[in-house]
Amino acid sequence: MSASLQIIIIAMSLLAGGVAIILSYQLFQKYRLGSLSTYLYYIIFLIVFGVYGIVLPGIIDITLSTRATVQTVETIKLFITFLGIPFLILSLYMFIRLSRELVHKTLPTWFNLVYFFVQSIFFFAYGYFLIRVYVFNENRFDLLWMLVRICFSAVSAFILAGSFLQLFIQVRQVLDASERFIIRIFGLIYLAFYSLVLLMLNLGMVHDLFKMGFVFLIFSSHLLPVFFLNLNLDKLNIEVATTNHLELNLGQFVKKYGISKRETEIIQLICKGKSNQDISDSLYISLQTVKDHIHRIFLKTGVKNRVQLTNLIRTSL
């Protein structure tokens, strides 16, 4: 594969990664859910790892392969990859945490300690081999890259398998059917993508095309699940708020935020998924009056849209 084509693929991958971060940040700003915060950090850490562990070594390989010795090029690549490993460790941790938060559970403290202890051993072992190559001038780059590939594949596959297993088993305990559906589809999308990522990684030894496919997937694989969540969370949050909280007493919420009687009626209709026009027809008031009431409700509660309002009600009652 030509160097120019590789650079184009790398540029497209970086663009896809940047778009994924922006969209996931907007998703978090819109819904303000704890799991979406974890999801945002997961994407950021994985993309930073992709830059250090994949893109920069690839650029160095393309630009320096004809200008420096093989040992110099390979040592620089291995060192930069070494700098990216902490971000990989954090991204995998965030994915485990996300898989638990999606089913309304948290990670126990003992797991956090064990996870970072084991990953630290892997990190320092990589550093040890890197020092031996650099200090003792051991020309064992093929062996070291093979160890990196095997360790990356094995550790990632083990952690991801555990996360998906937890996700698909624990999702049965989620009461809302729509929420269970969204979680399952979200999990299946990532299961498919990570299967392809690990396949491309190991086939990269055969042809550069697979290596470039691995690079592109690492950065672009978040776009589809982000779009999927964006399309489905509106309906989910309104349904959950309606099903679980509409029949509950709103007195505490109303008192806390100084909501008037008319505004309370409007909130109840919002939780039922009614449009502004529906609210206008139900309460026999003008459409502009409905908009004014909703604007004041948003100001009082500090939210920006209906979804944030229903989330606030759900967590306040």
C-alpha cells in the first residue's frame, strides 16, 4: 500500500475520531446521564491511545523508514506506543464501568484495585522489554511487536468478553423493555466492531490493508453507536419518566423549584410526551403561553430541554 494512501486513511480516521468525541460530548450535554459521561471518557481515552499507539508509530514508519536505521525507527515507535498504553488501560476500564452503569450497577472497590494492579504489571513489563532493546541494543523488534500484538489481543479480548457477558446477563434485571432493547443493541454493535478490530489487528501481519482497516475501525467504530443512542434516548427518557414517576406525588419537586400550579400541569403533560400544541389544546391556552411557561420552567430548574427536565424529575422523586 502506498504511503499517500496510508496517510489519507490515517487522516480520515483522525477526523472520524474527532467527530465521535464531539457527538458523544453533545450527547452527554443533552441528557446529563452518568453513563454517558463514562462513555465520553471511554471514547476519548481510546482515541488518545489510537494516536499514540497506532497513528504516530505509523507516521514515523512512513516518514523515517528511508532516513534512519531500522533500530532507531523501531525504538521510537515502541517508545511512543509505550506512552499510549496508560490510555488503553483507562479506556478498557471505562468500558467495563460503562457496561455496569448501563444496567444500573457500579464496580466494586476490590475490582478497581485488582484491575489497575494487573494492568500496571503489564505496563512495566512492556517498559522492561523496551529498555532491554534500547540499552542492550538487542535487535528483537519482531519478537517485541509480536508480544505487543498478542498481549493487546489477549488482554482486550478477555476484558471485553467479561464486560459483554456482564452486560447481556445483567440487562435482564432492567425493568423497562425499551431500555433493555437499547442496551442490547448498543452492546451488539460494539461486540461486532471489537470482533472486527481484533481480527484486523492479527491479519495486519498478512497485508497492510488489514492494518489500515484496524486503524480506521479504532477511530470510527463509535460513530454508529453514538447515532443510535441519539436517536433512541429521547423516547426512552420520556417513557421512563412517564411510566415510573407520573403517578407519584410531585409536591417535593414543585416545592424545591418553586413551580406554579399551571407549570405543574404542563410538566405532567410533558412527561406524557405531549407536544406544545397538544398542551395548548389540553389546557385551552395559547401556544405562545405554553412556550412562555416552559421557558420559565427551564429557568427555574436549570435545564435546557425536555429530556433534561424528565431526567431531573426522575432523579428528584
